[in-house]
Amino acid sequence: MISPDFVLTPFPGEANPPGVTIVGSIARRAGTLSFRCEVRGDLAKVAIPSRAGSPRRKHRLWEGTCVELFFGTADSGGYREINFSPAGHWNVYRFDGYRKGMREEETVSSLPFEVRKGPEALVFTAEIGIGSIVPPGADVAANVAAVIEAADGGKSHWALRHPGARPDFHRRDGFVWPLPGDTGEDHPGRDGGAPRRGPVRPDSGRMKPAH
């Protein structure tokens, strides 16, 4: 198991599969986000789709188990949403503002990422090129989130922070992970680039599920 930069928390009150934890790391360097997320626990209690023979860009992945990454520049209301499915399907969306102007990001035609599944761990890793959509010097704020579908059909919603009255991954006050503008150095921390000394466990608000 990695030494995590972040720990996702579920929306309070949701029926979560027993023992599930979600941790990971994210860093920015030279127009690339290095992303890793681990879902750990008794995965027999989690609905995990089988690996697709031909993974492709696909809509509405959040209706099942998936990991999501949101990010936007500090000086703009626009942002991107990336979806990773355990089946290998993916999508990248662009928004002009809070839930406004949703469309597929045309500058991204493929999104290679790796999914490894064991009896107690589901691990996503990706090197995500953002140079075509984020200027090198622009500071970025991100949110990492996940939807976990239980084997019995229940769902739980996980994020770095739950700031509102509903579980809403799109809220910009939930984009609490800073990724400073490119200086040629790694920026894995929340303090402007210094390495993390422990996992982030942000305070949770009170929400209810909704993508």
C-alpha cells in the first residue's frame, strides 16, 4: 500500500461497504498529472465491472463504481472532469462554470491508464497530459472523488471534502488540492510544492448523494 497524499471520506450517513478505504497521490510536473488511487477493503462486497475487451470513451460512468478527478485553474470558473472505470472505460468533460456547458473535452482523444485488481485492492494509475488545456504557469485546484457501488446495489460517494448540503463533486469549494503552476519541479503537496508528511483527511460537511 502506498503512503498516501490524500484520503477520501464518504458522505456521512451513507451505507458504505464494510472496511472500504480510498487513498492515493497526485503530483504535477511539466504538463503532466501523475495520479494514483487505491480502493481497499473486502472487494467481494463491491460491484466492480469486468475489464472490457475494448475499453473506450463512455458516458455516465458515475452510475457504477468509478474514480473521478476534477480540476480547474484558480482564475477561471471553468473546469474538467475525468472519469476512470475499473472496466477500462473513461471520459473527460469540459465545463464553462458550475455544471454549465458540459461537453466532452475535444483536445483529449485517448486516456491511457492502468487498473489492477486483487482480492483486497483496486488500483488506478495514470499519467495525464494537461498541457493542451492548462497553461504551464497557471495554478490548478483539484478534487478527487469516487462512487462506490456495493454488491447489493447501494452506492456511496467519496471525496476530499464534502462542503454542501448534497454530495456534489462539482462544487469549487471542494477543489481543495492545490497543484501550482509548472516550475519544472514536482508539486505533490498542499503547501505550494513541499512533500507531504502525512495523509490529508479534510473535514467533511453534511451531504447527500448526487453526481
